[in-house]
Amino acid sequence: MSLNYENLSLKQWCELCHSIAKEKGFWDEKRNIGEALMLIVTELAEAMEGYRHQDHDNFREELADTFIRLFDLCGGLGIDIQAEIVKKSEKNKLRPYKHGKIC
Ligand SMILES: [Mg+2]
């Protein structure tokens, strides 16, 4: 039976991405969190390359990789990213225009 991806919550995406990463051995040893964060950055750099080369399929795929690595990390660390996004969005709504920056 295939999974219905359409209605997954962010928490479910974190659980799914983390379970796949664990199954593939990426959590066999204690994760270096700094390295995990930089691997997320490398996916964004790969997306930038896809964009620069006007390789739209690659651009979209690397953005997906970015989310997959981020969801995996949140899942592995037990972070409720949905709750964190809600909290931060509420905070951002109260900030001034362009967050008070002049330029
Ligand atoms: Mg990639």
C-alpha cells in the first residue's frame, strides 16, 4: 500500500524523512549536528547551481532534498517544527515593516 503524501502534516513529514534516513543508516552513529546543518546548506547550494544552469528539474529536486534533510534532522532531534513555525510566524506578524530595517 502506498502512502498518501498529499495530507501529511509537517510532523508526519519529519517522522517519515527521519525513518527513511535511519533505515538507510544515516543515524547509526551519533549525528554531528553542525555537519547535518551544513549538509542542508549544501542542498541549497546545489539548488543554486540548478537555478544558475536553468536546470529546473534539478532546481526543484535540490529544494526537495533541502526539506528532506531538514525534516530528517527535526525528526531525529524530536523538534515539533510545525509548532515552531507557528510560534515564529506569530512573532514575525508583530514585527515592524521590513522588520524595522531602513534599507
Ligand atoms: Mg542534493
